[in-house]
Amino acid sequence: MYFDLTSLGIHFDTIIIWGLLMACLYNLLLKFAVEDRSISPLVVSFIMLLSYGLSYEFVDLNAGMYVYLIWVKYDLLTIAALLVSHKLLKLPYTATLKYILAGLTVNTLIFLGIHIDIVLLENKEYWWFWSFYSIGITVVDFFMVVTLIFGKDWLHIGKLFTKKNNKKQINSLKNC
């Protein structure tokens, strides 16, 4: 079954950008309301808002097949901006940052896969990957907004990195 989300795509981008704005404002509020809170989630949410906002405004949707490659470049620049900002500001690598980096990496790989499929392999016939692309990008973007709002290891991935003898979570996966 093919899910044609092209008409809904423009509206979903607006919802994601609105969610990123709300996450940024929420993290700004928490920075001033919670004592000893890391600034990392605020920096991550601001960079994500800036990246998605700029890509929404400046990406020409009439670029045809090459729009996927443009989005790959935006995601790679966003990953670089996140890593450089944390290095320059000497911020800890929080769970929020790790989840966002994972989400951006997944998005990049999906965009790259659809670009290779449509542009390089010149595939014009529907197959399952096109539905996976439509649903995958949407779900990953939604999860990134949720991560920026919750701001912690909400999928409990940090438990995968704990030792059997040590029942504590790794401190680097905590935000506060």
C-alpha cells in the first residue's frame, strides 16, 4: 500500500517547525526555572529550530529530484553545527543531543537512499521504500520534537550501556 503524503507534507513541516519553536521556548523557560540545568537542550533545540526553519524557507520544492540531496546537506550541516557548538561551549553530550544526532543520521540515510533510488538508479516504479521514506521521515521528525520537549532518555536506550554490576545509568545520558 502506497501512502501519498505529498499534499500533507507541507503542512507537516509547519507542524514540526511549530513543535521545534515550542521546544525551544520550553527549554528556555526551564533554563531559568530549574537550578543547575544544562544549557545543552536549549542549544540543541535552537539549532534544530534554526536548521528546520531555514530549510523550510530556502529549499526550493521545485528542485525536483534533487531536493533530497539538498535535505541531506542540511542534515549534515545541522549535525556539524550541533557537534561544533557543544565543543566550543564545552557542553556535555546529553541524552537530548544523542537522540537528535541519531534522528538526524537516520533522516540523512533515508534522504540519501531515496536520492540514490530516484536519481541515480532512475527508479520510476513504486516499491516499499517509498512508503518507508514517507512514514520514516515523519516519525523521526516527530520523535526529535518529543525528545526536545521531554529532554531525557525517554526510550531508555541508556540502559543498554550500563554494566550488569552497575545499576545506575550513565551520567552522560542525563540532562539535569
